[in-house]
Amino acid sequence: MALTGPIVLTDHRYGKAENRVVRFHKENARHEIRDVNVSTTLRGDFEAAYTEGDQRHVLPTDTQKHTAFIFSKKPGLDTVEDYAIALAKHFVDTVDPVSSARIDVDSYGWQRVSIDGTEHDHTWVRQGPEVRTAAVTVAGTGAEQQSWVIGGIKDLVLLKSTGSEFADFLTDEYTTLAPTHDRVLATSLIVQWRFAETSGFDWDEVYDGIRATLLELFATTYSKALQQTLHAMGTAALERFPVLAEIRLSAPNKHHFDYDLAQFGLGNVNEVFWAADRPYGSIHATLARADAPEAGIAWQP
């Protein structure tokens, strides 16, 4: 069938991606560090820039870059969520064509170097590979303005050497996988949680608590499947933190296979494994409270 309808611009957005901002707080001899990667995305009345090349409503992405750095100084980069909220509100409140702004922040962890058991005041070692994330969206102005905050963590690499099985699964004529009641369970988690509120609590305290909960449930849940483990982790996070509306978990199943040492005259009972990087199982789960506020445009990229 030939389509003959008019061609329309159905979606558009633009911004400045991956501004690498490192902010030191040097109010005293013990310095603090915030190391972030900031991306700005603006939506609004920019259609003419696409259809006609008319830039009169376009705030340059270079200006957005400068603003990301300026806001790390004032009002400041104390918590990534408050910083992102302030940055998003600035674009919506002060740039007329902007109807909504989204700020994505990756925050990189640094641990103080210890010398003879004493933490150094201004030297750190990079933690990794895990990254704290935040995504803030602000839309509208004045009394109609709405804000959404999504916290998260990515590249949280976890592994347990036992306490996991995979058996009694569906099979067909192409199935060769053997059931197992004792396997390695490993993943690199991406977890995002949507807040029901945007104030009245400590962002860092909630982040630390959710991270600790994820680790605890991964370790202590006897896993019949990675799906079950994700459900247990998400449920515990929502139960322990009423400020959360929903949580999304994504987990590649990092397969570990027994390596055949019998050909060399050696036994191998769940001791030596080949860690395969691909292909891998891709497992996802979203859990939400039945009375959670509507997500609106919180998840729009």
C-alpha cells in the first residue's frame, strides 16, 4: 500500500550531552568532591528550527553547557538531585520557548585514600564500575509546574557463588540446557526508581539505603531464577522506602559455565568456571505501588 499523507514532525528535542563537571568543596582543609556527567534536554517551541532553519527560539547548546558548570558553583552541587532540579527549573522558568527540561546526571564515586588508617583530606581513589544516576524533568511554569525525579544506579556488578538454581523450565525440541540446582548467579544491574515526592527527605540517605537493600536481597534470596531475585529486590526497596512510587530493574544474566577439567585428569565441582560475556539473558522487571502518582513524562528520554 502506498502512503500519500503529509509528512509532519512528530517529536523533537535537543540539548548538550555529557558535560563533565568536577566540583570541589574547599571550605576547610578536608575537601569534598562531586564528579558528574550532565546532559541537558529541552522540549518546546523549536519546530521552526527543524522545518525552516529558524534559530530564533533556540538556546544554543553551548549556553546549556555553561549553565551546567555555573550551577555546580551556584546554587551548588551538594546532591545530584537538587542540582538537577535547579538546572531544569532554570531552563523552564527563564527560557520562554522551553516547555519542559530534562537533566540526566551520572555521578561517579570516589573513596578517600587512607594512610595508616587515617583518611586523607584531599586525595581519592575512583570507585567503580558502578555509577549513581539521576534524571529530573520539569514541565510548565508557575502554579502549573510539575517535577519528576528518577534516581538510580547502573553497572552494579554482583555475583554469588551458590544459592541459585535454574530448573523445571519449559523445553522444546531445540532445548539443550540442563537443569541445575547449584549455579553461579552474576549480573550487572541497572536500577531506576521514581520518587513520589521531590522534597522532605535526604537524597543521599535514600540512595545509600536503596543500594544496601539491593545488595542484601541479592545475597540473601535463594534464587530459583534471576526474575525472582529482581522481584524480591524491588519489593524490598518499595517496602522500606515509602517515598518511592515505582522501581525498574534491568539485569543481564552473566553466565558462568563449568570448565571441563576432566580431560586433564582433574575434578571440577563448581570450582572453576568460564565466564561468558555474550550472549546473555536479558531480564527486566518493573514494580509499582497501586496508589503511585502518575508518571507523566518522567520516563521520556
